[in-house]
Amino acid sequence: MKSTIVDGGETVSVGDYVCFKHCIEQTGEIKAIRRNSLGQIELTLESTDDCGGLTRTMMYAEDCWVE
């Protein structure tokens, strides 16, 4: 998949940035979009952690938004 809709109705694509909450609210770049075996849309997100390192996180599209 190349694009999907996140919470709030915004269409996003690989390379776009979205907000998500994983312990704290964060922003991450979409690296991949795929549909899992249950039909849910999963986004692979890359964000910078507090120490400057990169973290990859999987979030459902419905749990992400654009500000």
C-alpha cells in the first residue's frame, strides 16, 4: 500500500509524518504501510528517541493523526 487514511480523515503516504502516542505523544515518519491478516492497516514509523537514536514503531493507522 502506498497511502491510507488516519484518524481525522487525512490521507497519508510513505514519507509523510504523523503523530502517535506510544508512552508519550511523538511524531514519526511513515516507512511502510501494510494490511495485516485481520484487515487492519499498520504503519511502520521511524522517530528519534531522547538520545538522538532512531526507533521503529508499528502503529495502527486509526491510532495516528496529522497536526
